[in-house]
Amino acid sequence: MFYRCEECDSVLMQIFNSHSEINCCGKLLTPIKPQKPDDLHTIFADFNGDNVTVTIGERNHPMDSEHRILFITVQTRDRVLIKKLPNNRRASAKFHGVTGECRIYAFCSVHGLFCDRIKNALN
């Protein structure tokens, strides 16, 4: 589950114990509900064995200081991999050790959290 603090703009991820409360800046946070990707936030996964390159957006997603993909997360059955993305580069990240079905999350600074399930065709 992902959470975003409206006070400090932090994004938090809860991996275990999803029944616990998450607080930040003295306030209880509510989970962010992931959206289905739209054209600007389509999640593309290019697998090469157990390596995957994830790219966000049918067109190049903006990556400036005001509007960008903050991070991409790949969640498999037994691991969570996260890459923070820098400004002024393509909304893309490479991950290693990805097998089977996975959930891929992308967090846009303007439009929020997007998620899609993708399966590595080799597994």
C-alpha cells in the first residue's frame, strides 16, 4: 500500500502488516488507490530473461520539476524493487530478477499512482 502526506509531500509504502496505521506530520494517512493507466501513464514492460525495462507513457511522460514520474516500483511474489527517477530524463527504469507475474506501479507527481499487472512471457 502507498500513502502520500499532504503536509510534507512524502510518499510512503507499507510492505507488511497492512492493518497498522500510517502517520506522518502528526496526521493519519489513508492509502492511495492505484488508478488504471491512461495514455500518458501506460506502463510498458520489455522483458529480457529476468531483466525488465519499464517505461511510462505512450508518448514521453513529462519529467520536469513540476510534472514527472517520481518512482517506478516492481512487486513480484517475493520482492519489491523501487527506482527513484531523476528530472529531465526519460520515465524509464531497469530492474533485475523479475520472474512470473508482477505488479508495476508508477507515481506521477501530478496525477497520482498508477498500477498494471504484467507477466514475464518466459515464466
